[in-house]
Amino acid sequence: MTPPLPADRPGPSGPGTEPLPRFGARVAPETGPRSIPGFDRPRGDTGPVGRDRSRPAPPPVGAPVPEDEPTSALDPVVRDESDLPTTERPAGSRAGRNLGAAIGVGLGLGAVILVSLLVWRPAFVAVVTAAVLVGVVELTRALRAGEFRAPLIPLLIGSLAMEGLAWTRGPTGLVVGFLLTALAIVLWRLGDGPAGYLRDTSAGVLVALYVPLLAGFAVLMLVPDDGATRVLAFIATVVASDVGGYAAGVLFGKHPMAPSISPKKSWEGMAGSVLGCMLVATPIIALALDGPWWGGLAFGAALAVSATIGDLGESLIKRDLGIKDMGNLLPGHGGLMDRLDSLLPSAALSYLLLSLLAPV
């Protein structure tokens, strides 16, 4: 018969183990963690094994989120105004937008557009083509921040072809030019091998669609005899969207529209964009293009939405690439693409709406 083990004698678990408590004796609770190989967590923790202690525990449900912390990976903390894109910085601040330079550049661009439209319409085609070429270069260089290598040479040649065909052959020429440009991008990229082929060709087709194809609709609007008026209606309405949205946002903006994409854009600013577009578009559509007055209201509201979507779309691309501006060509504005963002999608929508509201 095996004699009973004394209370202070090690048990059968092996040498070095703690003494077993006597039956019925009180056991004092442990006040600190005990290190066990492969199971390093404090006593009393009933959480899952292997929890990462380097990360803080999530806040309880319903707890307020601190104002200086992002609510998602796409909602970065803006601690300095210099982190904002040039067109989103407050005017007059130390690190903000140079409002005087921005106004001067805007007036200069407006003068070039007006002169080209009123003096010799083909000159406007040249202005659009030059802007498209610069925009293609800026966007292609920006995409390199995300390791997208869009073929630049076929994009530049295709841009020239698209704008020229839009002016001489109409919508069919524009579509054919885009398809030929996409084919040239696919074939050109073959020379660099298979690594990243799908990524680079997709980026190239995106650039061709985003810049020269959408800009081609502005050229299509210029083709009819009253084309200069149509283009002016389109550009003036988009400018009214920018001005009305900026003014209303500065004065009344309190409710962010898309804080994870564009922190300074508010719903109050959107309302100002819609109002400004309606006020500008209605007299142009009704008086200069002989369209219905309600058509001006619809045209203005639609372009306010398309301009805002274009602005948010480019901001989303910049967020994804981790850049603030597409370039630094225009003081107070950033790159030329930072000005074309709201014009490009609005050009396509303007062409479609004007063909319905004021047919040739």
C-alpha cells in the first residue's frame, strides 16, 4: 500500500512544480501574471488564446470616438493644413491656398477660352488638345506613385487623334479614336514583358477614357453653328458650381459630405453649387439656346452633381495614390488635372443634355 503524500511534498507532476493544496484549504488568488511557455497571458483572462497584447483593446460599444483619431483607414487625420490638396486649403492661411494667384490663374484661363471661342473656333480645339496632353502627362506621372506604368507615348498620340477625329468626324470619330488608342496601349506594353502587364494596360486605358475621351465631348459641342454658345454654357455652369460651392461651404459648411475623401466638402457647399448652377444655366439655356426655362434648371442641377462627382473622383484617386495634387503647374490650383476634374465628366453630360434640351 502506497503511503499518503505529505502536504509539503511535490506531487507526481515532477520536480519543480508548486505544492498541491491540501483538500479543503483556501487558495489565495494570484495577484500577478504567471509566465508559462506558449501561454503568456495574465491569470483570469478568459479571452481567446493568442490575443495580440501589443494592440489596445477596442472601445466599448457606444463609446465616443476621440476627435483626433480616424474612424477608418480611408479617413486620415488632418493635423496640418499643408496635408490638404491645394484646392481644399482655406484661403488666406499661412499654409493655405494663394487666393490671389488662384483668381489670377482662373481669369487667365477664362480669357484664353473666351478668345479662342469668339475669334476662331478651331483655336478652342487646339486649347482643349493642349490641356488634354498636359492632363495625360500629369495623371500618368501621378499613377506611378501606385506602381502603375501607363504607356505615355500611345496615350499622347491617341489623345491627338481623338480630339482631331471628334472635330472632323463627330461622335463616331471620337469613339473610333478611343478604341484605336486602347489597342495601341495593349500592343505597346507587350514590349516590357509580362510583369505587371494587366495592371499597366488597365491604367493606360483608364487614362485614355478619363482625359481625352471625356474632353472630346467638349469638342463635339463646338461642331454645330451655335457650338461656341453651347461650350460657354457648359463651362460657365461648371465654374458656377465651383464658385457657389466654395462660397456656401466657407460661410455655412457644417456637415461633411465625404470626410474620408474630401474633408472640406460639405452638404451646404453642395447646395450652393446647385443654386449657382441653376442661376447661371437657366438664362443661357432659355435665351441663348432657345430651350425651355425648366431645362436650364435641370441642366444646372445635373452639372452640379456631375462636377461634384468629378471632384470627388479625382480626390479619391489622389487619396489612393497618397498624393496631394496632380501637379504644380498652376499656382493656387495645383496641377491642370486639379482643374479638369469637374469639367471632364460634365462635358459628356452637357453634350447629352443639350442634344435633348436644345437640339440642333
